Amino acid sequence: MHALSLDSNRIRHTHATLMRDMSLTCSGCTAAVRCRHDLDQGRGRTRYGEYCPNAETLQELQGESVPKPAHA
């Protein structure tokens, strides 16, 4: 979220359920090693859409739309 200039504290406050769902998705992600490598190399912002299971939600958050929780 930081790499995308998203305020995780604000989002957590306004979309608590969504943040929980995203966190669970992230914790079970099979691309975690690739994600960490891209973030460490400063490439996360441009590559996450290729493999991140939260990519669609993150893109919606960047557009300031209110995404639906994953379980809805």
C-alpha cells in the first residue's frame, strides 16, 4: 500500500472489513517472495498487477472508489 501511496491507516479506519480481507489474502499469497523482491527493488508499484491477488482492490482504492469486501 505504501508503494502505491495509499494511506493504510485511513483505509483501515474507513474500510476495516476490507483491510482484514486483504490482509488474509496477502498472508496466504503464493507470490509473497516475488512481491517482497519487487518491493525491495522499488518495482512493486509497476509489477504488482501481474500477480497480486489484491491488485483489483488496490486499483479501486487508488481511484478512491469503495470496493466491496472479498466475501460479499
